[in-house]
Amino acid sequence: MKAGILGYGNLGRGVEAAIARCDDIELKAVYTRRDPAGLSIATPGAAVKSAAELDTGLEDIDVLIICGGSATDLPGMTPKYAALYNVVDSFDTHANIPTHFANVDEAAKKGGRIGLISCGWDPGMFSLNRLYATSILPGGHDYTFWGKGVSQGHSDAIRRIEGVLDARQYTIPVEAAVDKVRSGSNPTLTTREKHTRECFVVAADDADKARIEEEIKTMPNYFADYDTTVHFITSEEMKRDHSGLPHGGSVIYSGETGSNGNKHVIEYKLKLDSNPEFTGAVLTAYARAIVRLNAEGVTGGKTVFDIAPAYLSPVSGEELRAHYL
């Protein structure tokens, strides 16, 4: 199976690392909007090409894994390339998923390809677990907790503040809230009750740290609705203690069965040393699945809800039934 990667940031490198562990997938090329001559990749023998070469529709790949941003990249990229190749993306702007899906579905059907959107761990693996739980225990309550982990979007928002040289923001679940949910009591929780935010900031020598802290804590849509702690540290401490991109979280669902109201709690939990590497591994598994499905004649837009689990695995159905079922 021959794969291409479009974009070589954190996520693109995560996909590359995942492909390197798959015996049945070969990385043929990384496609970039930068100058290909200036980009060095980790995979021996794989090409580095201009993204413009994809426009011919003639690149020798079975699937293109698109590693762009949801805000401006994926709404244009995924429909464009879904008309030419089987594609997978990690689009995560929830309110715009229906529109994005419709655009990708139309393009993929015209091209006879599959376009799988919103793949990763949330949306993605967490979405599946919410679906399984609500189907098995209708009428229950689902809760999603994120962290402890680095939020790249929130970290970027802090870095835009005047006087900030670098920043990392960690999203942290409130353990008391998690315990209430695990008890099956179905609590009603506010945003502030579910998560806290902890910020590590490198400020310029002449920066007003009090102003920076106030701007962070009052920033609408990012921090204003949370209990937020700000720590000012040195660039050396940032590099030493906060250079990774860990993340994770859990989906917890509680529901009842029977006339006596027997309670049941379902929990799916992730603890990730590297958010982009794990997301890349999920994208790679689903890339395998859509190549197989397209070979069977399936076309159009898809999400993780539409892909049977057996298509994700490199092993045969016989082996799955013998050792996994």
C-alpha cells in the first residue's frame, strides 16, 4: 500500500513515524508547500515533492494523508484532493463538520474515491466510544474530559500576547468532577467544574508580567471560563520541562438498564506521550481501511462511524477471529 503525506509539521512527522512501523504500508512521498529542496525527512527512499505535483492526479499513491490545519487548510485541501486520491484528514472544527463532510463527499464521489474526515482521537476514537455507549445504553449521559495535556491552540493564543516569547498550556481534568461522573450519579457540571488550565510562559525581560497574566486569565473563549494558573519560567526551563506534546483524556458514559434502574458506567481512556504521533497512528490505520474499501468499489465521504473495525487491521479475518475475538 503506497501512501503520501501532505504537510510535514508535527502531525505529518507523526504519520511518518506510524507508517515506519507498518509492514504493509510504504511512504512514497511527502508533499510540501515549502521548497522541497529545503526539507529533510526521516524515511530513506521516500521522495520530497512540491504539493503542486498532486494536482495532476497522477501521483503513484493509493492514499493521501492530509496533515493541515482545520481553520484554513483542510476545508480547501480535502475536497480538492478527494476528487483525485483516497484521502484522510483530521478536521476538528465540530460546528463545521457537516459542511466539510458534504464538500468532501461530493468531490470523492465524482472522482470515484473515498474521503475520510475528522479522524484522530477526538474527533475519532472518542467519537466511536460515545456512539457505542449511547447505542448500548440509550438515555444515559456522556462526559468527555481532556488532559492532562498540552493544548496547542491555547498555547498559540498565549504566544500572540505582547511580551510573550514562548508558552505551553496544559488542560487538566478536575479529579473531583471525574469521580462524580464515575460514580454514575450523572452530575450537571459547568465548564469551570470540569477542567482547569495551567500555563507556563517565557516573557521578555522588559515585559509587564502582571498584564500578561491578566490578559491570559480574561481571554474570552480560551481562559475566561476556567480557573487558570500562570507560571513564568525561563526559556531553559521551557526547553527542559515542556518540550513534549503529551495529551489524553477519557470518555465516560453512565446509563441504566432494567426496571430497577441498574447503573452501568463505560469508560475509554487515553494517556499519550505524544499527541501528534498517536493521532498520526490513527490516521494511518484508517488510511489502510479506505484503500481496502475503495478497492471493493466504495466511494464518497466517510467518517470513523462508517468503517468496520476489521478494515483497520493488517491481519486477516481468520487471524482476527482466532486471536482477537
